[in-house]
Amino acid sequence: MRVSEVMSTDVLAAPADDSVREAVGRMLDEGTGSVVVEKDGNPAGILTKVDVMEAGHEYDRPLSEIPVYAAASRPLITVEPSATVRAAAARMFDYGIHHLPAADGLDLVGIVTATDLLEAQADLLAAAREADERRDEWAD
């Protein structure tokens, strides 16, 4: 199974000079847990709920005074949409992240989350069982 089959293509983005408060408002409006931060028109980082909490604690200022770029996780870790879901899961584990944007070159085309991977788990298990059955048939 490929990332393109499980990712969401609706990626929320915010300019680097927006405030964290503005970004959080958009995240709440859209019901999403992250926003990709764009600097000079290119994806440059990602702001997640955890980043918001860390920024509030670290800066000890209102969220309206913190630029989203200052609070965002950088550099932006991405995956190709043609990558396997297993490769995406490994990348997320290796970097300790739960939101992984999918990029085709510099073009952001989607985002895969830990929730997306959990939802795909049943399909992945079914595919694995099917592969095992085919292997057993070939062995006979």
C-alpha cells in the first residue's frame, strides 16, 4: 500500500509570519492537528499541537505574539506519495513525528498522520494475509 492511498490531500498551510494564535484558529476551524508553514512560498516547517504547547511554555508570551515560523518544527520532514506506508511509518518512528507531509519535489501534495496509518492497518493486514496465502499456493 502506498502513501498516496492513505494520505489526506487537504493540507492546511500558513505563512511564516502568521501568529501561532492565527494558525491554531485555522487548525480548529478545519479540525486538523497540524499546519504546514510556508516561507517564501515553499514548505519550511510544520506546526502541530505539541509545537503549540511547547511554544506557549518556552516563550511565556501570548500565542498572538509568537510567529508561527518560530514555533514550527524544522526542517520539514517529508515522504514521497509513491513510498510505501511501511516506509512512511518507519520515517515517522525514526523522527518521532505524527504528521508527515507528502511531497512531489517541492510540491506538497498531501499529509499522512499516525491516525491514517491506524485506519489503514486492517487493509495492510488483509494484504499480508493474502500474500501469505499466495505464497502457500506457490509452495504446493
